[in-house]
Amino acid sequence: MSKGEVFLLDCWASPFCLRAKIALAEKGVEYEARAENLFGGKSDLLLKSNPIYKKVPVLLHDGKPLCESTIIVNYIDETWPSPPLLPSCAYERAKARFWADFIDKKVFDAVCNIWKSKGEVPETAKNEFIEILKQLEGALGEKDFFGGDSFGFVDVIAIPLTCWFYAVEKFGGFKVENECPKFSAWMNKCMQRDTVARTLPDPEKVYEFVITLRNMFGIE
Amino acid sequence: MADEVILLDFWASMFGIRVRIALAEKGIKYEYKEQDLFNKSPLLLQMNPVHKKIPVLIHNGKSVCESSIIVQYIDEVWKDKAPLLPYDPYQRAQARFWADFIDKKMYDTSRKTWATKGEEQEAAKKEFIEVLKTLGGELGDKPFFGGDNFGYVDLCLIPYYCWFYSYETFGKFSVEAECPKFIAWVTRCLQRETVAKALPDEKKVFEFVSVLREKIRVE
């Protein structure tokens, strides 16, 4: 369905870009992804479209830039309302925003604390990561998705981060499946979804990318 | 059925002030419950078990946490009066972007202007002024971040103003000297009764910050 021209300034491994891609796929919106070389030099378009942070993702809708992945997903949901990602009830919407904010504040930092560790990953880093997933399990409860019966906003915000979990498991020497089986079950349900399965990169490729990053930062 | 609205808050919190302004803008009657942040109440811990922080809005027994989320909730539930966020989805996304920028940048940087010393404090002062200048750039020639009307971004930012006297005194700098346009915007906001009533006295905030500095042993 057309409603203007849509571009996404992108990096294949970025969980934040993946959020936007899944949201666009859920809405059936056609777009062009333009890969940014984050290490080789950012494009003029990126620097012009996101002068504050100079980061991906940036969504360009009819030439107008939108930055920050959670805000982009919110915008996509409001601009292409069907199928809805956020709940219709204001209270449920506030809860969804709360958990999206929690995920934004906690998950990626915890992921990075593990793969950025020199030598053996400290127990504190592993425990913190697992604790965060357990809190998310609490939010999930007995529901299939964070959105309830349907895949929704919080699921879109959370699932892309999971393609970095294989790398975290390799470095941390643990398995999410063993530590947080409910969370793992939710991951599997999401992966059965075409929009998710088609969009997320192979975790093995992400693991190789993380190794490259570690070499670049001089982490042994 | 009358709405029951309770706000768990702390008088000096810039995050709590956001919610107080939003409630006032919408003309919502609520019960204010002052919280002791050094000795958190069972109610606070029950209503915000994840972060254990204020503000918390309790609407008909259900809690909403995180100030930006609370303000958006208030705007959506009491939508017939004084809209805070723009109607247009793109403008709304821009408003959320700047509120998020304020959330990411203002608190940590401003805190360092009074909670640190020496080189760390100097760096924090520079960064704080830079943040205000960036916000000034976004404001441009508009009377408010919301355009002609006071809106979401104005509401998210103005509560910091009652802490400026503390930043300036401990950090030894003047916001007006560095960012006069910013102060012009502040003056416009303070002409609004909802804002003027919600902001505590900056000298009281200064006394509070002095106590905090002693607690964390800055000198």
C-alpha cells in the first residue's frame, strides 16, 4: 500500500534498524533500505538526516527524517494503522510504552557488557542479563506475546535484540533456553512469524560480526 | 463514575513536576502524595516494583510509571482539553524525539554541574550549555517548542528551570549569559499559571541540593 516514498538508512546487524524493518513488514509497506557503512564513513544523507546522533536507523518518509527506533516504530504504527501494533486502550498503551522503555534502557547495554568483556565474562554481567530477561518473563506472564494474543509493539521492540543472544551465549557460556525458558519460548513463537523470520539476520553471522567488533576494539 | 487520580511524587523532582503541569493543564483533580525517597513507602514499591521511582500516577487503582509515558497517557485519556502532543503523526514523532533528547541529555549532564568538581565539573558545564544551545536551535524563532502553543516538549523541559539556580551557583556560570534565547522561552512558560504554580521555589531546591551534596561528599 502506498502512502509516499519510504527509505530506511540501515545497518544489517543493528537490532534498532531491525525494529523498523519488522514494523514496515508487518504493515506491508514497501521501502528501500540503504546500507550505511558505520565504520567506513557515514553518508552525507545520514549526517544531514540525523545531525543530533548521526546514527541508524533513520526512516525517510517523503524526504522527512525520523530518528530513534522506538519513535520510528510508533510513527509507522500511527501512519499505517493496520494491523495495529500498539493496543487501543490508553492504559495498555502506557504499559506497552513502559516495557519498550525498559527494554531500551536495559537489554542492549547488558548484551554489550558481555561481549565487550576482556577475558572471562564476569558473573555480574551474566547475572544482570539473565535478571533482565526474567523481569521481561514477568511482563509476559502467561501470554503468547507481550501484546497478548497478537504480536505487537513490545514484541517488535524486543525480538531484534535476540539475534545477538547467540553471541552472548557463546561468550558468556550459558544458554537463554536453560536460564529463561519462557523467554526462549516467546522467541520461538516470534520466529514462526514470517515478518520476523525473513527480517532477522542469522545469529551466526551476528556472532562473526561481534568477533570483528572485538578485534576492532582490541578485546581479547 | 468519578475518576480517582493519585500522584506519588517528590516536591523537587523535575519528572514529577512534568506530571503536575500536565494534570493542571487538563484541569484534573488529584491527590498528591509526597514520597520519602530515602525511605520508600510500601505503596510506591507496590506501584512501581520495576524501577521503584517517582512519579507514579495511579488512575482508578492502576499505576502508570515513567514521566514521559504518564504525560502521554494523561494527554490520551483527557483528550478533550488542552492537547499536549501535536495531531500530525510526523509532528508527534518530532515532539517525542525532543522529549527523548531531553531525557537522554539533561539529567546526567545537569547533575554533574553540582555533583562533581574540578575538570569533571568543567566538562559537565560545557556539555550542559551545549545541550541548551541544541535545544535553542530546535526552538528557533517559535514562542514554544510546540509552536504557537505550549506543548509536550515545553512541558518536559521547563521543570528543570527550578534547578538552574543550583546548577549556576555550584557550577559558577550563568545560563542567561550563555543562552539568552533560552531564558526568553523560560519567561514565556512561567507566564503560564499551570507552570508558575507547579515549579517549586528555586532557593528551596538550592537548599535541598546543598544537603544532597553533603550526603554524597562533593567538597
